[in-house]
Amino acid sequence: MLRFVSGKHRCTTISKLLACRSYPSILSKTFHLRQIQTSTLASQHAISMAHPIEKILLDPAQEDSFIEALRTPSGRKNSPSLYILFSNAIDMASSELSHEAYKLVLKTWETVFSKNFDDVKLQKRFLKLKPKVIHLMMNRGDYASYTRLVRPIYNMKHLGAKSEWADVLMSTLQLSTDALGIVKANHSVIEAFLRSEKHHIDDKRLLIATYVRKCMLHSAQSLNFDIVLSNFISFLGLVGDGNLHLTSSEHLVYESSLRLLALPYEGVSIRTHIENIERIVEKKTGNDKHSLSLFMSSLLASIAKTYPSMAHHYWNFKKDHLSTGLLSYITPEDLLNVMWAYFSEKKYETVLRVYADHPSLQRDDQIIVLLKISDKTKDWRLLQSQFEDMYGRGELPYVAHYMVVMNALASIGATSEVDKLYEQLRKRNLAPTPSIFLALIKSRLNVNDDAGARLWFDTFLQKVTSGEFPGDSIPKLQAEMFSMNYFKGDVGSAMQAFQEIIRQSESSQVQLIDAKIAGKMIDFASSVYATKELDAILTLASRLNIVDDTVYQKAVDALMKFGQFEKAEDLLFMAHVDSAVPFSNSLITKAQIKMYRTWFKSTPDTQLRQLLAQKVTGIIKRIDRGDVSPRNKNQLLVEVIKHFVSLRKLRAARSYLEEAQRTNGLSELHFLPFFKHFSELHTYEGHAQVLELYREMVKSKVPISASSYYYLIKSLLHMDKVNNTSYENSYNLLESVFELYGFSSVDNIAGKKLPVSEIAQNSVLLLKIVSAYAVATALKKDTMDIVVKFLTQIKHKLGSHISFEFRVSILSEMSHIYYAQGDLVSAEKMVDNALSELHDIIDTLHLRAVPKLLQLQYRKLVTHKIRLLRATQAGEEKYEQMLEAVCKRNIRLSGPQFSQLTIGSMQKTVTLKKLRHALAVCEKFLVSGNWIEIKINRKIQYIYKLLVVYLRRSLSADSIHQKYKLLNDFYNVRDFTQLEREFAHISDPQQTLSSELAEFSRLSPPETWTLSALLQKTPEFFIPGRRISTKNIIEPSLASVLIRAVEIYCDGDMKKAFGLYDDFPETMEYLLYFGPERARFQHFYSSLNQLAPVSTQEDVKTKRDRAVHALRHLQISTDTV
């Protein structure tokens, strides 16, 4: 009888179960079922990754079935689905599958509007999509398809189709593309339209703007830019806009067209681009510098806030190139726009300098930019000084100036100052605006005066009712009011408030909420893991048509947090479809990469992981081709950088950071993935790289926040420890961070005031910075004083604005600080309170599976809890309580955590309750990993037998028996004659061996084996103890404890044993396998010890390394056999 664990209990019950097991073994059945389940699951995931329309576009057979369904009455029974698929195909014409989608659109349209098609109802439904189809044809320069497929519809009298604006555009522009890619248009028809008095000036301007947009967006700009700009100027002259000054409100229709013309196309520098514009405009206007100047002003205005890095090139051109001597072409309007450009880039000093350098161009409307700078830099004294300096200058300050100043003061809760300015405004008989009331409300909310905020909001609503303010001004203030509920943690109350606002909105027919409120609700639901509420919010937001890019992005982030990736995938498809140009929206593409990467890390399914990796690679190729919108592209590049850093491809990641730098869009977010990577190396060199990156950010004048300071202080703490500098550098940085965020480490000295929202946003990171310092300097006398002062001040600053995440973080970080100081009682109390907070959240969710991120948060706390249990030498009842809490809530811990809790709970006694908890955990979360290991080991055993058969062709039986004795014993190869009979059906062992190795490489992706590699590294391949990468397995120590516990509980009673087997078949089956397998393993290493004795204490890796060294004589080359 084999003994597997120390102690008096032998494995009698396990051995009887092994003897009772039917043959063929249950194990082989388990493998078969497991393989089927895994492959089915993978294929289901693969299918779910493709939207129905994508399947049609990717599979010609499905496309034929779709068209056939349209042709036959039986196929048209589900006409709504056919309509939706056609609509999706139109949207997909801007995606990676654009060519296939466009072909399907034309084929579908031709089928539905053919002469023999007899479903008039479906035809009329498809007619609703006619404008989209026409625009698609225009985008492709496919006027021929319009004349062939759309025009005949107007002769079908039974449809009553009417010409729409899209038809006017297509018939007038008649866009087509020649073989060289040059866009052609019918100039005579366009000019006739523009000269005609029948058409309104607004329609004429819209047609000109559309011409530019279509040509610039959907053709090779390098070939067409000169033609398009030249035509644009000609057309402007026909509608009275020939002076080229296009910045007034009536010319707003040109803004996006001007923006497209202002941005250089690929391969052309901004300087060359501006020179090209100068050449074309001068040619068209007869070298009229004044017209050129006005046109440059128009281009500058169009990109000042959206592409600020390009805008100041136009300012410099007008200032340094166009203006000569005493003749200056720059205007006050140009100064205002370049100020906004620099402001958008956060180059506040440059704004002030350029303003001061041009006193003759200064104008009242520029002052608002100066006020906003003071607001952004938190320079309240300068803000007050600038505001006071306005008095006596004509009618200054205007209401717009009051708005900026009052809202800035409101953000820091300066209620009395805000009230004084409001009274002053009233005394001057200036009419307050909704933004003035926003300041009055915000100032009260930031000092937790909810009643005062409600009073001002009600006053504002009365003014809306009386007609003083428009109804569309309500949502912005409503969003601020709604934030009262945000930090109170009661999702039920928040949902009631949200639904009440919607009811009021629908009954009054006045829009009381907007996308901002929906976004706040999503953030709130996400913060407390309220999955049902998230669904309700999205449904209501969709019903009210207030879903925008930000709402989509926040919703996708929430679904990722909840682990609902299939839902997130569907939502992303909808978001792409809803974009202005489907499948090119950079913000949605960013969310898509983030979602695929998170899904990849969350799933163990190899096939699905490969598919997700391919999806990310495909998106990055589209980005590299320039198939995404320039707007928000720098945000998208952050996710690309994260992707490459996670793959350790730092050079590739760096190239995308440099791309953001080239477009002057570089931000802290582009550096953070590098910070994280180097910090997690936990080496001196890694931390030195963090400091180097910080210097680079400072040199590039990139604004730095707590996100970077967190990594920076970790690096300084490490280097201070190594250099033995008493943590002076770290303390100096901590002081700087305190000062930056308005905290003070000195008694009775108040820090500067910052907006409550900014402190709340950075609260968790600030806490981690303080905690990192406190843990490292735990033995210093004043460390805890610093912690207490920080917590006291942040509590005072935030008031009721303390989120669930911050509350849990305080408990968790304080536990670490107490542990570092040796106060284990307080440390355990804190971690227990943190776990209790998570229990409260989990218990209210009523979900089958706890969201992944919540599980990860829980795991971190459990790791610390186990550390404390060990440090305090806790009894088994505490381990049992922890394990019971985990089982009750269906929380998936890591394998080592489950092992430690289970083993700890059975230190002295075994009860049925403990045993069932342990077996349930293994059955649900761990044993599947062990079966994968067993499958791999069985494959290795089969390959070893094949290798012996292969070697028998050139080596004698005695030679193999002596040389490979250790491996022969382990893999049960003793009778070579019997082995050859077993493999008699294999005619070519070499080929079969190569095939099996290829299959093994697929089974175990990190490893790639060929026959040559196998022969050269025979020990590495066949030495037992190979482990899969996951930690989620039943570890040998846990298996031994479980076998002992089963023996104690059953005590030879087979009825009890079979009862456990019925309830936990996979785990009990594994325990049957574990005993003999463990004995084989121990026998192998016992024999190995005679060849290479153990010199030090070993882990799994060093044990395998010793075995490889001892068996290196087994390495041979292919020439030998």
C-alpha cells in the first residue's frame, strides 16, 4: 500500500475507489468530453466575434443565401432582419470590409428594385435608405451606378419615389474617379446650380462644402488637392464669398471643409502645404495678398481648437512671411485664434507672451482666454487681479467674464465670493446666464450644501418656465445636480432620481438630461458593479437619443469591468455604425483595442485568444494605413502603446509615442505604459529608466499628474534604499506632490485650494503615493503623522465626495502601513473591513459570476489577509471563515490562495463542511488545469514511446535499455517487443513523430518542438514535472491534504466515498490519478538523486535543471539515427 502523506492514515479509501473504477477508465471519458467542450466553446466564441453582416461579407456562400432570400417570398418572411442586414452593409462600407460591403450594397439594391421584384412593402422600406446609398456612391465616385441603379426608381410609379437632397448633390456634382485616381466633376452643371436664383444661398454653400468634403475624404489628396482648392475658390466667387473671409456664423457650413484643406496630407510637411495653398490662392486671385490673408485667417480659425499644433503655423506664416515692413496682415481675430490654439495645447505661458507682444491687436474678446488660463493654472490671485483690472474699461467686465471667474471660484467651493459677484452682476443690470446659475449651484455642492444647490436649481427652472432661458440649457445644470447622488453609494436612489428626471422630461417635452448625465450614471453604476442598472441606463439613454461617443466608451469600459465582453463587442459595433464615418472613429477604435486586450487577458481559451490577438493586429494595421479619424487619434495611440509594451516590444511602442509627439499631441498618458513596465521590473536599472522618462516629460513640457508621481516615488524609494540616503529624495517628492494638490505636511499651514473634482479624481493615486512612502519608511517616527495629516486633510477637502473605490483603498493601504509597522492587530482589522465592503457590494449584485475586476481586487486583499494569518499564527477557524466567505460568494481566487486557505483550515481537524468547501472550490475553479497538465503528460508519454520505436531502427534494445533506463521506468517502457507490436501500424515513425511534435506544440503554445530539437534536447522534453503557466491548479501539497481529509472523513466507508465522487467527480477522479502519478514522480527523482545528488533546497525549476544536467548524455543528433 502506498503512503502519499505523512501521518497514520494510509490511502485505503482512495485505493478501493481506484480498484472499483470501471474500465475503460472514467479518466479517458473525461478527456474526451473535455476536448469536445473546449473545441465547441472556442468555435462558439469565434462565431460570436463576428457580427451577422461580417459573416455574410466573409463567406460567399452566405452572401448568395442572403441574395436568394431576397428573391424568394419564403426567404422574405423575415424582412425586418433583411433590412437590418442591408443597413449594416451600408455602414460596413467604411470598414476593413469596405470593398465587399459596397459590392453587396449594389447587388442587394439591384435585386430589390429589379422589374420582377413583387414585394412593394419591402421596396418602400429599402427606399428609406436611399440617401445613404447615394452618399456611398458619391464617396466612391461611382456616378455610373447612380444612373444605372437609382434613377430608374423614379420611373416606378407604384413606389412614388421622390428626389431628395442627396439626389440633387449627386446629379449636380456627378463625381467620378479616373484610372489615375483623379476626381472628376461636372463643372458646367455645378456652376449652373450656383448661378441659378432658384436655389437658396444656404443650399449653394452646402453643395460647395459637400464637394470639398467628398473629394478630400474619399480620394487621393496628393493627386486632387490642387484641383479641389482651385475649384473651391472658383465656386466661392459664384455665391458672393469670393473675398475668402469665411469666419462669420453664416459661413459655418464651410468649417469642416476648411479644416480638411488646412491639414497637410500624408507625406507633405505643414510648411510645404501652406506654400502650396499660397501658390494656388495667388494664382486664382491674381496675387491679391488681402484675399490670401483672409483665406489664411479662415483656415487658422477652422483648426485653432481642434488641431492647435497646426494652427500656429498659419499664424507664423501671416506674421513672418505675409506681413512686410509696416504692412501687417495679422488681425485681432488671428491673435484670438492663435491664443486659443496655444491654450488648447496647455501652453499657457506662450499665450500670455503672444498676447503681450501684440498690444495693437488686443481686443475685449481675448480677455476670456486670459481668465481661463488663471483658472486652469489655479492662480486665483491672478484671476482676481485680471478681473478687477477690467473695471473702468468701457462696459467691461461682460457677463462672459463673470461666467469664467464665478465657475472657477465655484470649483474650489468659494461660495461667498461667487455670491458677491452675482450680486454685483445684478446691480449692473446684467442678465445672468445659465452658466452663472451653474456656478451658484456648483459652489454649494462643493461645500456639501445640497439644500442651497437645490434652491438655486429651482430658481433656474422657474426662469426656464418663464421663458428667460431656453429649455436646452437645463441638462448641463441637471448633470451638476445629479452629482449629489454620485458619491453617496446608493445606486437605488440614484436610479430613482435618474428615472424621475426622465419622467419629467417626457411629460414636459423638455429635454432635462443629456449624454453627460447618462455618462455620470454609467460611471456610478460601474463604480459599484451595478450590472442590471447599467442595462437600464443604456436602454433609457437610447430611448431618449442621448447616446454619444463618450457614453459608448464609458458603457464599454463598464461592461469590460463586469466581464461581459460579448455585450461590449455588440455595443462597439453599434458605436461604429453610429459614428459620422462608420468604422473610422478613433475614440471608439480606442475602446475596441482596450476591450480586445482585456478580453485576451481574461480568457483561458487559446483559440479565442488567437482570434482576439488577430483583431488587435488588424486594427493597428488600419491605424498605420491612416484609416482612422485624426480627431482623438492621440488618445487611440495610448492603447496601441499599451499593446506593444505588454508584448515587451518597446521599440515599436516608442514609435507611436514619437508619432504623438510629431503632431504635438504628446501627453502623460503616452508615457504611463512605459512607467508601469520599467517600475514592475523591480530592478535598479528599471527604476533609473523611470527617472529618465520623467526628465523627458519635463523637457517636453508634458503636464504631469499623480499618475506619474506614483511610479516616480516608487522608483525614488527603491533608489534611496539602495543608496542609503535616508529617503530624502522621496520625502522631497512627497512634499512637492502635497504642494501641487493643496496638502500640507506642516501643522496649521493650509495648502492651496483646488477644485474638489480634481482632488476626487486623483484621491486613490495620492493615497497610494502616501502609502508607498509610509510602508518604505515605516520605522521613522514621523511617518504615521504624515499619513494622518493627509487623511484628515483629504477628508476635509472631499467632504461627501468619497467614492466606494477610495473608501476601500483607504482600508487596504492602511492595513499595509500597519503591517509594515508591526501592528498586526490593526492591520488585520483594516483588511477585514475592506473585505466587508466588497462583501456588501457582492451580496447586493445577485450574480452567478463575480465581475473579474472585483475578483482581482478581492484577491489582492486575500493575499494580504493570508500574510497576516501566517504572521499572527492564526488558528484554523480563521482560515475556514475566509474560505467559507469565498465559497458563499462564488469568488474565484488563485490556485495558491485556495491551497493556503484550504490547508490552513485543516491544520488539526477535518469536518465534512470543510472538506466539501475544499472539493467544491477544486471542482469549480482548479481541477480543469490539472486535466490539461495530464493531457500534456500523456501526449509526452506517447511521444516517448514513439521515440523509442524510432531509435530501435538504429540502436539495440540493450543500448536503449541501459542509456534511457530512468525515462523507460517513468514512461513504463520495459518490453520492447510488446512496444513494437503496439506501434506496428506506424510505417514511418520519423514522420509520425514529427506530426505528433507539431500537435504537441499546438497543445502547449509556449513550446515549439521539431524532431531535431527533440533529439538535441531530449532531457528538457521528457523530464517529468512540466507545469502549465496557470496558477489555477490543485497543487501537490493541496492534493495530499485532500487525500488525507478524504481518508479521515470516509474512514473506509465506501458509501461516503462514492457520495463525494458523485458530487465532485472531476476532483475525486484527479485524486485517484494523483497518488500513483506522485509515486512515479518521486521514484524518478529518487533514482536521479543517485546520479546527481541534491546539494541545496530546490524548487520545481531548479529540480528540472538538475535533471537536465544529469541526463545530458541522452542528447543526440539526427545523424546518429
